[in-house]
Amino acid sequence: MTAAPEPPSPALLDRTEYIEQGYLFQLLKERIGENMPMQELLEQTRFELLATTKLPMAVEYLLTELKHSGTMAPAMRKLSHYFNTFQTYLIEEAESETGRFTIGIALHILEADAKYRATEATPAGLFLFQFEALCRNRLNYDKGLTAVSSDPMYDSTWAKWILLVRAQVGLIDFGDLMFLASDDYRNRLLEAGQSLDDKGPFLFGQKEGRIAFGNRRKEPLYLFAAMQRHLGYPAVPRLKKASRDHEIIPQLARRIERLESRIKLLEEEQRGGMDITKFYEKNKAKLKLPEVDE
């Protein structure tokens, strides 16, 4: 009896694949606001994708799984050679019945993630993007960082450090963790004549280390914002609240009409009582009330 074949190990995809992934998530994000089922959206968008990429076949598999189980995360997990673990984790959280993380937010993040990978993405920039996505949306750090560590963008050194962050986040300030893994910290040790044994790994540059040192004991979101301002790191998109200003004027007009009618009734009552005969004469034919002899 032969053993079941192991799923292919994740690997970096070609740039065209990430471009098409970003386009797919963008289409789904824009059209999901029309309250269309995800199944119909995938049916439509699969014909708009570039046929020379592998994404149309992946969408076919997602669509099949969606028809059978109503979810996409299991299919993405089976396609681990194409969809990375971070993408699968976001969809899994969005499809969970508990929690406030919606599919709309997940598609926003997935679109930005794929488009950043299609450019000259760096492990440092991608990690900060993914970690900020976990922080802003209050996702599970244990599961989230475990998924991040398995991303093919990171080598074994990065993966070990990410798992170290997973174990120490909440106990040690993230700014300290990032500073201790930067070239700025290494240069300070060398200038002080100290040994580099049992130090590192030094994964971030000197500028990242300085920014991290300046944001110690602060909210991590301030650190992410500083990285984006000074180093051009990608920002995590956030859903904008739908504006309902166009509904305010009609609502106010209806309320004013009701207030005017009430004011007229009050004025008539103050002048000597309400004359209900006009209402009676108006509806006499409809009510067909019998006439009373005087």
C-alpha cells in the first residue's frame, strides 16, 4: 500500500500570477458590495483572468469547493503550492462564523498583499504589512504569525525569528524585538566593542532599527505608520464607512412635514377645538354611516 503523496511545498510564484491575483481580489472586492453570492462572483470573474496563468484553474477548484461546502479556505489549503498560508488564513478567518473580520476586509488586504508581491517586495516590508494586518483587525497572533512564518517569501532565518516574535509578542515590546534584529543594534554593539555572539539575527536595516528604537514603548501602529512615511512600506487598507449623506435630506423633509401637520392640529385645538366634521364629510361616502334623525 503506497503512502499518499505529500502536497507540494509552497514556492514563490511568477510576477504575472501575483498581478492576476491582485486583479481577482480587486474585482471581488468591488462587486461584493452588490450583495451577490461569492459563487456567482467567481463564475463571472474567471473569464476575465489571463488564461496563460494558473489562476483560472485555481478559481475553478475554488468554485467547485464553494459549491459543495460553501467555503473556500479548505480548497486554498489544498492549493498550498499556489495560495500562500497567509492568504488562506485570512479567508479562513473571514469565513468563520465568530468574529468581526468580514470577507470585504479580507479581500482588501489580499488585493494589497498580491499587488505588493508583484513589485519588488522585500521580506521586511511584507512582514510589517502582514503583522499590521493582524494588529489592526485583532486577529489571533498565534495562528496568524504561524501562517506568516510558512510564507515562501521568508527563508529559514526569517521563519525562526517570526516564530520567536509569536512566542514573545505581548511580553516584549515589538519595537524592542525589531530593534534587536536590526543593523542599527549590531553597529552599536560593534562600536561598543561587544561581541555579536548569541545576538541577531539582523534582518532589518539601520534605518528600520532607528525608527524602531524611536517608537519603543509606543503603540505598534505608530511604528508601522513611521515605516510607511520614511521607507515607503505598504500600508494595510481599511474599509471606508459608506456615506449616507444623500439619505439625510429626504429624511429631514419627511420629519418637517410631520412636524408641520402636528403644529397645525395644535393651533386648531388652541383656537377652540378641532373641527372633525370635515373629516366626517370627506369620508362619509366611504364609511356609509346611517344618518341620525334630530
